[in-house]
Amino acid sequence: MSKYHPYLKIAPEVQTALQHNRPVVALESTIIAHGMPFPQNKETALAVEAVIRSEGAIPATIAILDGHLVVGLSPAEIEILGRDGEKVAKVSRRDLPFIVSRQQNGATTVASTMIIAAMAGIRVFATGGIGGVHRGAAETMDISADLQELAKTSVAVVSAGAKSILDLGLTLEYLETYGVPVIGYKTDTFPAFYTQESKLKVDYRLDSPKEVAEVLSHKWRMGLEGGVLIANPIPGRFSMPPALIASRIEEALAEAAAENIKGKALTPFLLAKIESLTGGDSLKANVELVLHNAKLGAQIAMEMSK
Ligand code: PSU
Ligand code: MN
């Protein structure tokens, strides 16, 4: 089974928890190296782990270190990724074999974190936002590999929806096509990351970790492989004024187009640009929603381990 997986390096605490069917929550590292500046990235990553522990679950931050797929980073390892930031390779599914073969460090995206979590036997993963179908994708074909991963890898991902740097409507269409369940957690609309709501309805709303755990367990026990997206809106007191954030996002998109930013660099570019355009307010909101998602992820993992 997973513990013999030759590529994995699982922290002893995480290994023990998995062996005893105790709740474990996976966490990604691209958000650390490419999603936030230092030192807020490191501080947030550690605070997220603390939230998960306070709910009674074990955190497992995932990254690639010297070519090993590490499940359960130490605080010192989290600090290295936070400090090295953009110098660390951003690793999605296609990048994994290269970083492993070169024995490098890599920060895992939602897609590659799902892959490694599944190898280790972890079913619940909390983050901020997922990648999706970019605006203008009809021309650029820029669709995050996160969506294909949700289609095939059996891990539940808690996110605050997706940023409207993406085309949220097309992102939901894509998920529907690939059979990915989208759960609105205590919400009837798909949340837009910095704001609690969007105009897009979700088909399924659930109001407790127990209900979510039941749906996950039915899906996977039936043999329906693939992920589930749990969309958890940012808490109201931290949400940003919709018109303000919308116009900052437009500005950031215009700058990306003017500078011809493409491919894997686009999402990190937009995140940093929005942060500077909002004078850091977007970063504060981002930190809070990640903590909120970690808490829900832990609660779902607790229910699943019952
Ligand atoms: N969205 C965010 N913050 C992030 C990311 C997305 O609000 O940090 C990161 C995640 O790691 C996600 C990745 O998996 O960006 C998606 O990148 P791309 O669009 O290149 O697939
Ligand atoms: Mn892309």
C-alpha cells in the first residue's frame, strides 16, 4: 500500500495517523512559493496547520524536496519554500517526472498535491482557490490542469471557489462535463474567492461537515472515481467590496495582456498584481479564507474518519 510507495516520504506523524485512520488534511505548496509573498506565505502556512490541529486533525503540507514527494513538511521546510518563493519550480502533473528526476525542490499545485495526497491515502485537501478556465480561454486554451485532476483523482478539495481572474461560468461548465461534483458549503451560489457570492448557482448545497462526508463516501464507495470541489465562501467580515475587487482584477488582466504573460506564469503574476493594486487588502482576505477552508477541511476529515 501507500507506505511502500517508493517516491513518497511521509512524515512519521502523518504515517501513524493514516495507519490508524485518523483525520489528515493535505495542503499545497504553490500557494506558499508562488501565491503569497514572504513572510506572510510562511506565516499563513504555519497558521493553517495550527487551525487543522486545533480541530483535531493532522496537517500534511505537500511539496517535492530533493526529488522526493514529501507529505508532511516540517516548519523549517515550509520556511525554505516561503523564502525561495519564485525560485522554486511550480509543479503540476506534467512537471512531476522532471523535478523528481533532477532531484529538485518543487511547489505543488492543486493538481499535483491531489496526486501525491491520493498516493499517500489522504482524501481531504484544503487550499485557497483552484485553477480553472481562464477568461479568453476560447482563444488561448488556458485551462488549468487542476480541473482535469479533479476529474480523475479521488480527493476532495476545499476552496473558496475561484478568483474571477478566471471565467467562473466556464469553469463550472467544464467541471460538469467531467463529472466533478461541486458542493456549495452553506451557499447557493459559487463563491468568487474574495467575495461570498457570484451570479452562478451551485446545484448542491450542503450545510454540515457530516453531510459532505456522507456524499464523499457514497461517491467513492460506488466506485465513482475523481475529485469533489467543496466551495466554502470567505467569511462575510473578511470579504471585499465586489465592485472594487472586480475593477482591480480587470486592471491586473490588462497588465498581463500588455506584458504578454502566459502559461504557468499567468496565475502567480495576476495574484501578485492584484495584491499590489489593492495595497495588500487582497492578501489579508486571502489569508483569512485559507484559514477558514482549513477548518472546514479538518471538520470533514474528522467526519470521514468516524
Ligand atoms: N489560485 C489562487 N491561489 C493560488 C493558486 C491559484 O487563488 O495559489 C495556485 C494553486 O496552486 C493552483 C495553481 O493549483 O495556482 C493554478 O495554476 P495554473 O492556473 O497555472 O494551473
Ligand atoms: Mn494555465
